[in-house]
Amino acid sequence: MRLRTRGGTALGSAVGAVALAALVAGCGIRTTSVPVDAGAAPSRVPCSVAEDGTAGTPAGSVPVRVFLVCGSQLETVDRRSPLPEGKADADPVRTARLLLSQLLAVPSEAEQEAGFTTAVRGPLTVGGGRRGDPAGTLRLSRQPEDLAPVALSQLVCSFGEGAAGAGDRTALLGGPGPYAPKRYRCTAELRERPESVPPTAPPPTATASPSGPVPG
């Protein structure tokens, strides 16, 4: 009895081992003792530059900040402008033109190495509001809705963060057509997903713009 029991156990173990080996082979699993090199882990762009993107500007230049695209998000980049600080703060339209020129410029070599790009393309200009527009309106030479969403997001956040905006990280933007301007908002969600359409808020009802377009 004991011999038959032991033999049956040994036979059962052998059958089980064969079945397990067949199951592993059927799953396509191959065992190996050689380590597999899967390569280096994917690297993430730094989205940071040690120097401003406009080297060689005059000593009297002032710092400006714009939003560029990096890692599929909007990130701030500090640059320098030759525009006197007093004029920039006192004239929102002049400030908007300065920021637009920075957004249209090709990123510097250091910015490109850090992963920065810009979706804003010319020809594109910006000016003041017209008769009946709310105070602080900026009108582009193209309808904001006709711009690429990422480019519009860059404009909204760059204008909204500085003196060119309408305050509270918003920008009142219109186009050359007879359409009322819209108050676009630079939100955290927009900075994370600039390819989405910038959200809007109701514009102010007061019409305190000059009687005509703001001169350049």
C-alpha cells in the first residue's frame, strides 16, 4: 500500500510538472537568465532657461514675461524689452504690441533647447478699441476665433498677466470685424491644455473707449 501510494504521488507530480510546462509554453513565456536592456527612461524637457531669451538688448531694457508652449502646456518665459518701463505701464496698447512682437519672434537657441516653441504666426497686429468698446479692449488684425487655439491661448495669457490685460488674468480681445470684443480668461486648465478654446466671461457693459481707434 505504501509503495503504491508513493508511486502514485510521484507520478502525479511528474504529470503536473509536464502540464505546467505546456501551459507556460502555450502562453508564449520564455524564461531567460540574461538581463534585458530596455533602454534609458524617457527624458522630460526641462521647460526652463537659465538666461532670458533676448540677449544683447540695451542696458536700459525692462523685463517682460510671455507664455510659450513647452511639453504641450503653456509656460512663462522671462525676456527683456528695450521699451522704457514707464511707457509700457502707462500704455496698455503699446505693452500689447511689445508682447505680441515677443510671441511672434522665433524662440532663442536656449529656449529651443529647453523645449519652448510658439504657435503665434504673422501677419498679426494689435491696436486699441474703437468707439463703443469697453475700456481696455484690444483689437487684433484677425478675429480671435480664426487663430489657432494654442496661439489664442498664448495671447490671452500673455496679455492677461500684464498691464495689457483687463485685469484678473483676462484680456478683452476683438478683431477687425464689427463684432463685440470678448473677455477671455487665462485659467490653470487653459495653461495645462492650451489646445482647448479659451474660456470667456461677460465683458463689462460700460463703454469708456475713446471715440475712435487708439493711435499707434
